[in-house]
Amino acid sequence: MNNHTFTATLGDKIITLETGKLAQQAGGAVTVRCGDTLLLVTATMSQSTREGIDFFPLTVDFEERLYAAGRIPGSFFRREGRPTESATLTARLTDRPLRPLFPKGMRNDVQVIITPLSHDEEHQADILSIIGASTALTISDVPFAGPVGAMRMGYIDGELVINPTVSQMEESSLDLRLAGTAEALLMVEAGADEVSESVMLDALRRGHEAIQDTIRVQNEMREAIGKPKREYTPHELPEEAYEFVRQQVGDRLPDAIYGAADKHDYYERTRALKDELIENNAGIENEEWDEKVLGEAFNQVVRDIIRKRTIEEGIRADRREAKAIRPLSAEVGLLPRAHGSGLFTRGETQVLSVATLGTPREEQTLDDLSPGETKRYIHHYNFPPYSTGETWPLRGPRRREIGHGALAERALLPLLPDEAEFPYTIRVVSEALSSNGSTSMASVCGSTLSLMDAGVPIKAPVSGIAMGMMLEDGRYRILTDIQGLEDHLGDMDFKVAGTRNGITALQMDIKVAGLSYDILAEALGQAREAYVQILDVITQTLPEPRAEMSPYAPRMTILHVSPDKLGIVIGPGGKTVRSLQEEYDVRIDIEDDGTVYIASTSGPNAEKAQQAIEEMTQDAEIGQIYTGRVVRTTDFGAFVEILPGTDGMVHISQLADYRVDKVEDVARVGDELMVMVTDISPDGKIRLSRQAVLEGWTAEQAREADSRGGGRSRGGNRNDRGRRPPRRR
């Protein structure tokens, strides 16, 4: 067993890469470690080419194991099941910078599997996942044009921090993750608290500098222990096939492309030409040019026409200029029973976002390796097949839907009110009703509308835009508001969300080997112009959050009681709190620190429940008058319950404003008496007086009378003074 260990520096921390000990039959296998977070990453390529596909079959899986953090899964089976949201997002994050660096035309299956073996919950696994995957591919027999380095950047107290820990990130207003080669950036993912474009660009520059040492060590490993790269059969078409398509239909393609009224018209026009080409020519000119070959060549010729005209003339397939945004519209309050709803339309892209407010009990509990334990704000994104005019089986959210939902969630999270100000769990669901480019950014806009419609006091409205780019022979064109066709045929998908004050989310994926900072800076500036224009449409529809919430949304009342009295509110087995919820038709959530949340759509009911809990948990105060129930009598006095679970004694001398010979003459078990608290001893015993209430005494006067051995009045003009009441029978 030949074990090899290499180290690199990332920020102020050491990254340790080790190979040769584990998973030796994989194409490439490494462990990557920072602190006590340790991942095993493997990369393996199939022996044969997969036939009949027109894409590169790369799979990246993040196999979460809770034993890494010393935990047992909370599921019924106590076993990890389908990937959690955080595992899916980490797998997507790892996939994106790797995919552009595989050879064009390779059709062998490549599988990268990341398994966390140890997690110290201080050094996060996502960046290590990218570094480990790139290293495993670099030293393997898989053809790969890496290596790729990766890092996280924080912004704490006005300073950029490279590779911050989980604890440090709690204070950061920026969570930037990037990956790239030695020459350029490949992938960017960021959430931010209204960070400026200048800070973001500086972070990108410094981040690219910071990853160079992780790239260096991978090159060293390749030279020292790397396997020879395996041969593969590339999938490619002969140039003659492209030329044949140009001769047959090339002169009619521009009219089909640029004469289309919308997306469906475009596909109908180009499909008709493709069908004609295949029907008339498949198998005639060349027996190898079957339907598949001609169709693929046709698609490539269409791609070349659109890209050439876009780059050279700035004219796009839908005849827009490079910076033009498609027609915009926004509506709110569409759904009568929803707490908040917003409909955002941009061209043929339309998203309906619906906001629901819940109690703290409804926070999402996380059972994964992510730092947090619960989520208060939840954003879900759905992409049904009818949104593109297609059909496919509904099998729950796919990776793309989970990723789009997380991006929209990240864009809005910094603008939500603090829990102390707005103690609600918030869920937004974005339904992509129609799709032709960037439903994720339309979800940001629709969600802003729905939150404001629900009366959530967000700090500022947020909007988002998807930018694209086409690059050819050193010339490029940056495109605002890309449609689906431009996303498919272009070289960049650059999504930016923000407020008028700065950026809140950013995501970049590219299909080329990298981008310069000048292009990134230009794209950011062009994006800001666009999302501010969209913000104008949003604020014209609803200038600010509604002052009143929907009548169907719960109203939240917050109480703070002493933690040692929570047992009184909860009751044995939860009996008391359940009875309160049933009696007043409210929902009550109780925190360990003594915070009690009362949620109800009825204000009076919430007030009654609040009063009941306050009465249960309040402490007796000297001088206060209470109406209590007699719970026990003795020869020397009566015990009166003045608060739930709290009673005190009224001495026989203080039971009335006349001489009482027998306690039962005035007070029997079950009777209600109005009494004053006159004293509380250090050990908590409470002294009560009924005479103080009848005489109008203060607590001090009552104590003085008690100290003289009796509480009878020494004068006054009450008609009944000195006379005994009739004896009860």
C-alpha cells in the first residue's frame, strides 16, 4: 500500500490530500481534510461509450453520512435515505466547475462520489468537495482538463476573509463560493447582505488568487502519482454533414429563426425544416447520414447562425438588442385564501409565488451535516411539465428544482425581518407556470411580491435577472434577460439578484474554459441596470409591504414567562396547553427559554389565552388584591389559592372586619374570597388578609394589625361593625 500525502494552503488553514490507502479500485481516490472535516472522493469512468445519447453522462453524488458528525439519522429506519437538500446542493456545486473541462464529444460515463467520513461542524464540506473531486479526476485515468481550485470568501467587519469557519460565517455579510482553473473562474455562487458590485469583484479577484495553491498541489500530485489518461472514442460528425445541411436548408434558416413570433413558433418553423431535410435526404447522399446525424448537424448549423449574428451584430434570435428586457408585468393578491401571492411575468416566463405564515413550531428541522438545526424561511420551487408545453412523470423535485429554490431563498433571506420583530415561520412556493428563460430569477421577483402582499416587513424589495454571453474567437456579446434558447446556445448563465443598495445573490456557470474579470465586471454592471428596472415594476405594483396581514394569517402574541414555570403552562403530559388551545382556538408554541408564542386568526381569542397564561405564571405581589378560592381550612385560618398552583393563608384574625370565632363561619372550601397579599416570607410562604380589603388598608397596615394579635377595627361608621353575621347552617 503506497500512501501519499500532500498539503496546500487555503487562507490561514492547511488542506491535506492523501491517496493510496482507501478505495484503490476506483479510477482515482483521495481523502481531503481541513481541521477534522474529512471527505473520501472517488472518480471512475466506464469502460465503454454509452451509445445513443447527445450529452456527456457525468454524475456527481454527495453521499451524506451522519456518523461523520457522531449522529444517528432521525428517520424511522435510522438510515440515510434520499439525498437531503444540502447534499443535493453540494453535489450540484461540485458538478458545475468540473463539467466544462471534460473533452467535447466524450460519451463514457464518469461518476464522482463524495462521502464525508468526519465532520467537525466548523470546517464546511462543500469547498473540500470540489477540491477533492478535481484531485481525484486529476490523478485518475479519466480525461480531464483540470485541475480546479475552490474557496469560500466571507466579508466580516468590512474585511474579506478567505476560507472562514462556520463560526466566522455567522458574522459575515457575504457567503461567496468560487471555483476556477489557474487562468480563470469557472463557477461562482454567492449569497450576500446587499453587498456592492465593487466588493463582489474584489472578492472574486482575491478568491481566484487564493485557489492557486490548491491548483499547484494537484499538478504536483499528477506529476508524481497520476495515472495515464485512458483513450476514448469521441462523438463527432464529419464536416461534410454540416456543409450538406447548409446547402440544403441554410438559405431558409434565417427566416425560420428570426421570423418567429414566439418560442413555439420558432420550434415549429425550425422543426419543419429539419423534418424536410431528414425526409428528403436521410440515407441518400451518404449511407452513414441517418436521421440522427442529420438532426445533430442541423442543430449545430442553427447554433452557428444565431451565435454569429448575436456576436457580430448584437441581434438576438427574438430580434431584441443585447440589453433589452422582455415585457414585464406584476400582480398581487390573486389568491383569496392565501396569506400572500404574487404573479410575475417576463416575456414568456411566468411564475406564481405564494407566501404562507406559520408558527415557530413549523420551522423545518434539518437532519443533515449542515451547520444549522432548523430553517425559519423556506423557499420551494416547482417546475411542472406544462410550463414548457411538454409531458413527463411527476416524481417530486429534481436537482434543478432544489437548486433554483435555494437560489431564490438565498436572494431574499438577508431582507427578512428578525424573528424578534416578526416571529413567524415563512414558506414561499414558486410555481413556474410558463418557462422561456430564468424562472429562478422570476421566482425572486414573484416571491418579493408575495411576501409584501402577506404583510411581511421585508427591508427592501428584491429582483433578479439572468445574464448570458456568447464568446467566439476573442469577440463576445453580453446579453440581458436571456431566453431558453440563448441559455442553451450561449457560453454563460450569470444570475444576479439584488436591491437598489446591492447584491443579495449571484450564480455563474460557464461552458468555456474561463472568463476574464473585465467581462465579469461588465456583466455585473449590465445586470444592475436590468434588475433595477424590474424593481421599478415591482414597486409600482406594491410600493411597500402591506400594513395589515391577511385575515387568514395567524396573529402572533409573544409572552415571556419564567422558565421554571413552563411546567404550569404545559401541564402533565401537555394537558394544560392542549386545553388552552382547544378552549381559545389558538396555537401555542413554547420555547425552553420561557418564550411563549400564541397564534390565532382571532385577536380576542389570543388575548384571552394570553390572560390565562399570565394568570397561571404570574408571581404574587405584596399589596396586590386577588380573588381566590378556598382550598383548605384549619382552626387558625383558611388557605386561599390566589393564582394557579399558588396559595396563601388568611389568619382567622384577618378573615373579616369583626371578630370571627370559627373559620367556617366566613370561609368554606370552594368559597371565593377577595384577599390582599400582605407578606411573603423568604421561603415563599404567603400571608393574606381579607380584612385589609374590607377596611381599605395597605399591606403595611394589615401587618401592623396582625402583629398586635388581631385585626378587629377600632372605630368607624360601618353599620355592620362589631356584629356577627348569621351562622351558616
